[in-house]
Amino acid sequence: MTHRFMAGILVLAFLLPPVTAFGESEAERRKRLETELQNVERQILTQQRLVENKQEERQSLERDISIIESEIKKAQLGIQARAVAIEQLSDQIGEKEVVLDILAEKLGKQQQSLAELVRRSALLDEYSLVEVMLSKQNFSEFFTDVAVFQSIKESLNESLTVLHGIRRDTYEQKNALEGKQQTEAEMKQIQELEKKEIERKEKEKSQILTVTKGEEKVYQALLDSQRKTAAQLRDALFQLLGGGGGIPFPEAVRLAQYASGVTGVSASLILAILEQETNIGSNLGSCLFTDSHSGKGVMHPDRDEPVFLAIAKALSFDAYSRTVSCPIIQNGSRVGWGGAMGPSQFIPSTWAIYGGIVNYGNGWEYSKDADAIRRINGGSGPSSPFNNQDAFIATALLLRDNGANGTYNGDRLAALRYYAGWGGANNPANGFYGDQVMNRKSRLAQEIQILSN
């Protein structure tokens, strides 16, 4: 790192606003938010341990009420943690924007100075020997001036190079922060759905206590009465997003068991994820590839758009009439990207991993040999994110690769990775997703058992 680079950083640091509008320094604000987030995350982990311990106990009134109360508390804390995290990221993005504004101003001045030197350099090149002798007392004085001039020009060029480097790095950092902010905002909106779940759980808790009056035998009888019969399950529909629609529950079980047989992931976990994604996706809405929000397309232009077009070409569908998930709109402003497809709600770049869309250096295209889903299913055509059987297998493959192993903790972690990626899976604020999936898995495992009897 050059001294000039260090000097530039120091100048920028001094130019950043040191104090907030409320008299709180930037350092104090960062420390306060970090402490607040750590406190909330510790409370979430405490509630999570309570739930995990209770899950090991035999199902009883006391145990289930404790789980409901802990899940309510966890959901409330999760929403609080997400809000703090977004506030932190907004501050950091704001700081990067200030730096970029300062850099733009400094670059403008440096470029003006360099342009003036270039103009003067051109004049120097046009000097004749006679003009030199008339303007200078001797050759030595002239060449000294030229040497100094060249040194200044080289220094300015080097300074411009350094400033461009700082600006490029700052843009990359800002884009990375915006990516994190997008993820946080997406999860926050999804987490708002948890508020409805909290209300439902509060009502459930109240109803249980009202009906049972705290008596265990009455509670066990209530549980038995609430379980669906095999006949009811045969007539039930399992809802799928992205064109799947409602399919008979026995058909959903058959597809899940088939995917389970080729991947080792439990059928109940596969169904739980698909049910959860359908619930989330239905709240995010549907968009066309051609839709625009705030001047931006629906999908990420580099990561997903070209892959989606390659999928459309391989499957021979009209990319411009196919519906996918919309970008998130928060407080009237667009946040992030949409583009999730079909029942498994994979974005195109994720589908490419299992669906055989590869880039050989000259664009994305379909490869039969790279199509992992087709290898499992057989058949003559490419796998499709909008085909139910393909989507079930894709979901199972991702869960398997995320570490699903049939245990409560292993399957919950795999679900969190499905939702938040490996980096976000250990974030306590995302725990609500794993909890919901595991609750669904428990219910669906019972229903699969009932259906098979």
C-alpha cells in the first residue's frame, strides 16, 4: 500500500460526518446497534434451545404450550433483529455513498489538472530551439523545467490510478453491502408473514387452554380429534406454486417419496419445504420477465437473466410470458430481485446447478450431460423447473446437498440453508423459517403415515 493511498484514506476519513443528528458519534451508533443485535440474537438462541429441549420430550400439554410460547418469542425477537441488521447495513451503505461522492469530486479535480498539464505538454513539444533559447537563460534551466513538468504529470497519473482503485473498491464494497441489504429486506418481508403465524399461535394457545382447562387427558383427546382421517387426506389438495397448482395430496406424497428414494431426503421434509415455499411465494406475487420496477428488470441482469433465457430456449417456452416471482417492494421502494421459478422457487442460477444449464465461456446453454435431474428421471427432454416431478427432485437434491440427514437439527439446518444460504443459516434471526419447516414436517409425517395405513 502506497503512502499516497494511505493519505487518501485519511483525508476521506476526516471528511466523513463524525456525529449523527442526535449528538451520537458514528462509532457510538455502530457500537450501540452491534450490542443491540448481539443481545437480541442471544435471546433468540435461548428460546431455540428451549424448543429443541422440548422437542425431545413426549408430546404433552405442558410441552406443546412451552413450544408455542418459545416460538412466539423467537418470532418477535427475529423481527427485531432483522430491523437492527437492516439499519446497520443502511448506515454502512450511506458511508460508502459519501466516500464515492468525495472520490468523484477529487477525481474531477485531478482530471482537470492532468488535462491542463497535457495541454501544456503539447505546447512544450512545439517549442523550437530558437524559442527555447529566447525564453530561457540556458539549456540546463529548460531541461530542468521539463523534467519537473514530467514528474508532476507522472505523479498526477499515479494519483488518478490510485483514486480509481479506491473508487472501484468502494463500489464493490457498496454493491456487496447492497446485496446483503437485499437479502435482509427479502427475509424481513417474509418474516412479516411470521406475525400472522404469531397471531395464529396465540389463538391456538388460547383455544387449547380454554378447551382442555389444563387437563392432559383432554388435550390428548383433542389431538386425536384434530388428526385428519385417511379419507380426508385422499381428498385433500397439496398446493404448489409456479404453475403446479393444487394436486391431490396422495400424488404429492408419491412424488415426494420418489424423490426421497433417489436422494435419501425424507418425503415429509421435501413436502414441508414445498409447502413453505408456496406459502411464501404466494405472498410475493407473480411477474413477467418483461415487467419493470423502478427502471430495473425482474431478474438480476447478469446472474439470472441469461440463464433464464437459456432455460426458455432449452424447454421451448416463451420467456416473456412465463411468470416468476416479483422483486420485493418495501415501503414503496423496490428491494432486490425476483425470478424464482416453479414449485421449488429456484432462481435461474440455482436451477442451472441441477438442471444442466452451463456456461462454456460464450454464453449459457443446455447440456444433457450436466442435467442431474434428467439423469435421475430419464426421459428424452431437459428437466424443467415448472414440472412437478422435476421440481420435487430439485428440492430434494438441494436439501441433500445442504446436509439433510433425517435428524431434527440436520433437517432444520438444511431447511435454513435452502432459505438463507450457508452464510445466513446460522443467523438466529432466520430461525423462524427452520422452525416452520420442522413443524410442517412433523404434521406431514403423521399425515403420510395415516395415508399409508
